[in-house]
Amino acid sequence: MFALSALKRTPLQISVKCEPELALQFRDSYEAIVAGWHLNKRHWNTITCGGDCPDKLIRDMIEDSYDLVVDGLPKQKRERLRALR
């Protein structure tokens, strides 16, 4: 799992996996980014869409989260997923 969201929640919130050092930097830089709710707060951030976090950064964080999860998979699964991109 690389992202988690309650799609019917308003405002929309997305939880994504993040490098621990970056996770802290994002939380310090944007009010819309907080430690992951009910997740490992060292590795997960929750982003409130429509806040002070730019849309491009949200998309980049989702992509980075996906890459982190794929990097942790066995080599054969990693290669199969990367071939689909």
C-alpha cells in the first residue's frame, strides 16, 4: 500500500509513505501536512488537499510513496511493475 484515502471525506485527505527526514520537513513547511493518522508517524504523512500544499507537490509525494513501496518489493515484482510504467 502506498496511499490511503477516504474518498468521500471533505476535504479530501491522502496519506502517503515518505522518507522520515522529508516527512518532518514537509510537516514543518505546510500546515496541510501532518503525521499519518493511525499510521507509522515516522514514515507516513497525511495531506489535506486544498490547503497550503501545492497540487504538484501532492502528486510528487504520491509518486515518491509508490516508488518507496515498489523499492521494497522482491526483485521480480519490482521489475514487473516498472515495466508497466
